[in-house]
Amino acid sequence: MLDKNSLKMIYEHAVEEYPDECCGVVTGDGKGVSVVHKCRNIQNELHNKDPDRYKRDAKTAYHIDPKEILNIFNDTEKNGLKVIAFYHSHPHHAAYFSQEDRDMAMFGDEPSYPDAEYIVVSLSGSIINEAASFKWDDSKKDFQKRLIV
């Protein structure tokens, strides 16, 4: 589970990006040291360039620039850290793990990051409605929900 300061930073990021979805990655050592990487949601740019392929805008979808995520992964590895969590927000929607969220987290039949949490924050304006963590359960071969707020 993420520490309270990381969760606070994620909630603040969700409010900053509202009414669009926010997105990011949390890295750390798994022993209390964590870094929240607030990523830029490029979904609007993708939607504007190719609305047939990217049907949704940033109000209902997110996309992290591949170069940005690669830099985060490289720095994480270089510093001996690991990916602890991925996060995004759902403005005006519940904190659920959609089929698209699940698909993005998977590599074939296995999660790309089986030890990572996937945090979804539901908000309306500056009010956090709820937040949930979804973590891979190998025995069930699916992500299990844990309510945070």
C-alpha cells in the first residue's frame, strides 16, 4: 500500500488536472521511500490528431507519452528502485478498473507489473469521492479491488 504522502500527491494531481484524467507512476524502494511521477496526459493531442483511432479525449481516457514513461523506467532501474504503482483519475465516475485499464496492465495473460498497485481516483471538482487500489491476485488470475477512501 502507498504511504499517505504519496496518496496525497496523487489526489492533488487529480484535482490539478480536473476535468481531465490525470496519470502517473509511483516508484520506490518498497521500504518507505517513494517518488510520485506526475505524468502528462497526452490523450487530447492523440485524439485531435487521429480521432478515429483515439475516440476518447482526456476527460474519459489517458495516455502517457512513451518517451516520458521510458525515462521514468530507466531512472527507476538506474537508481535501484522499482515501480510501486500506476495511477489515474476518473472525473465524475467511480473508482473502478475498466476493461481498458486491465488490458493496459496486461502483457498477454500476465500483468506487466505483477507487484504494482493500480490506483484509480474518483473525483468531482476538488472533491475526492473515492480511491481504490487494484492488485494482481495470482490465485484468481485477476485484479482484486481494495478501497482506499
